Amino acid sequence: MKSAVVVFPGSNCDRDAARALERLTGKPVSMAWHKDATLPDGLDLVVLPGGFSYGDYLRSGAMSAKAPIMRAVIDHAARGGLVLGICNGFQVLTETRLLPGALLRNAGLRFACKDAPLAVVNGNTPFTRAYRETRQTEIPIAHGDGRFTADEDALERLEGEGRVVFRYLDNPNGSARDIAGIINERGNVMGMMPHPERASDPELGRTGGSAVFQSLVEAA
């Protein structure tokens, strides 16, 4: 699998995501700078990592959505390439409209940083197929703007089309319908607020997120 991680000013989980992928694939991961106009050739996967790109000015992910590299990411998704947005990356995906809805300030206006128990709602996606034998996992969260929202029609479509992928079991941020992760209609773009790259290394005693990356390797 050939993959790239996009680096924005303020990204702080880019190297973690690259390391998680390199651990599984044994291949180097390209780091794509936000001002680049193109992505490396022949990519299977692009990851938009967590962090606080551009200091979360205006809205979280709003400025990154206008970065030159995002035109190439959008084109990659249109060709059927895999795109994973984690935390801030999920926010960027909603700002570019690659995914519906928006991520708002957490209920209670408090930053949420904890291990979050999750239900794996859909184990038949390129991002979750390695979870087929386990319907629950635990992945850390760390965000202040993670409350997923969408209008009722959009929520009904997400539910009816099986596009809700992860659901919080304790809803730490007030997300509509406990939603923690969704995919697009085509099934090749996923956004999730929890950080699977922070729970992918057996040496650190956390592996609840490793199946996300294993799924991507299998899909590619």
C-alpha cells in the first residue's frame, strides 16, 4: 500500500499516523506539505491527521480546507482513492464537503481527553473490515470541537445507508446520535474524531485503533 499523510501548520499527529502505517506495511509513508499542489503518484491512501491546523482560526479545519493540497485530495477521492480524516482531519473533510455535517464545540464547552469506548456500527467498510469479529473497541479522543451535527434529513440518510461507522458508548461531546465516525456515499472517505494512531502500538499497551490501519492495508 502506498500512502501519504498531509501536514498542515499545527498538525501534531502526522508522524504518529505515518508510524502506524509504516509499522503495518513496512513501507515508508510520504509526508505531503499543505502548500503542495500535487500528491505523490500512485497513492492508495491519504490521511488528514489530527492537530490544530492554523490554530483552529475561523472554524476548526476551515482554513486547511482551502490549502492547495486539498484540491489534490479531493481529486484523489473522486478517483476512488481512500481518504481518512482523523479529528482535525474529520473537521477538514466536512469543511470541504467530502463528508456531510459539521463538528461544533463540545457540549459543556470543555476539552475532552480520554479513552473513549466505541461501538463498531459498520464493519464492512475499507476502514473497519478488520473489526468484523469485534463490535466494540476503545480509542483515545482529544478535542474541543468534536460534537458532530447535521440536519435530520442528513442524519436519517447516514443511518439508513449504513454510513455511521463508529458510535460513542458514552458520548463525551454531545454528538448527534452518538456519532463518532462516518463515511461518504461511495465508501472511500471516512472521518472520525477518535485517534486510532494513538492506540496502534502493542508496546504502548493500546491496540484498539490498529484495526483501522489493518483494514486499510487489506483494502488496498
